[in-house]
Amino acid sequence: MLVTIIYNTDFRVQADTLKADILQEWPDCRVNKMGVKHSLSGAKYQIQLDGNILYRGDTTTDSTTIINSIKERL
């Protein structure tokens, strides 16, 4: 499983926390992070699971919400 976190550099701490929480839940998961200075097609925070968008917005969301979204798709 591959989770990609694309985030505005203002959200670095939240992206680091999310990565740690995902790896705690699934130690064998691959997590890529990519910080961008501006938005990505209008969004500042985007989470993908194997290339499919789980979350996309101008603000972050909590790790529990993302982890539950991943579980729903497994």
C-alpha cells in the first residue's frame, strides 16, 4: 500500500504527524510526502491511497479521519 501526502509547506508538522500515525497502524506501508510552496490545483493538502484521492482541501484533517478512510478502502 502506498500513501502519498502532498501538502503546502505550512502544513509540514501535520504531514509528519499523519505519516507517523499511518506507519504506526500499518508498519509495512510506504508513505511518500511532497511539500509544495503553493496550492496543488487549488488545494493545500491532499492525501492519496495508491494514486486515488482520499482527501483534498485547503486545510488539514485529523489522522483518525484519514486512517478510517484508508480502512474503508482496504
